[in-house]
Amino acid sequence: MARIPDNEIERLKTDISLLRLAESQGYAVTQQGKDYATRCPFHDGDDTPSLIISPKKKLFHCFGCEAAGTVIDWVMKTQAVSFRHAVELLNEGNAGLLAASDKPVKRNITHKHPLILINKPP
């Protein structure tokens, strides 16, 4: 597979609005100064908006789970796709069409099993 040229990656990061992409996927954003806040789709229990989108910097950062990145990272995380697939979606203009509810966000979930002690007779 051919490598994606750096100038193409940079063009996507600068030309595509992360804020508009998040809104098109159904995330409710509220302005907070020069930035925007929304509930983080990458971790459970986000009762108050903890994910900040900075349109000027074209970056996002969650203060709850530390998820962060560019528009490409956003598509990778919200759509559970690879870097290459995210770039293809953004190039095709399809990233905004992929609603947040179409695919679940993949989360690392560790199931905790109760510790079972077996008493052996002496």
C-alpha cells in the first residue's frame, strides 16, 4: 500500500473543521470563550462537557480521559477505523455523514471478576 503523502495529511488537518465535523455527527457543542465544549464520546460518565475543541488550533482534548488529537484522530476514534480509512473518509467528504450513532465508539473495557478463594481442607 502506498504511503499517504504528508502534504495530503496536513491539508486535511487544516482544511476540515473539527468543530463542524463534531456537530455534523450529532455532538452538541457550547462555546466557552474561544473554544467549544462537548460531552466526551470516548469515556462513560461524562455528565458535564469535558472535551474541548479548539477551532483555531484545530485540535480536541478531553480533560476526563485525556483523549486528544486532530480531525483525523477524531474520525479514527468516533468511527473505530484505521488511520488510512479515516484519511479516505475525510478525502471523500463522508466523515460528516457518519453519524455518531451509526457505529459505537470502541472502548477498552476490563471486566472485573470477583476473587474466589477456595478453602482446601488441611
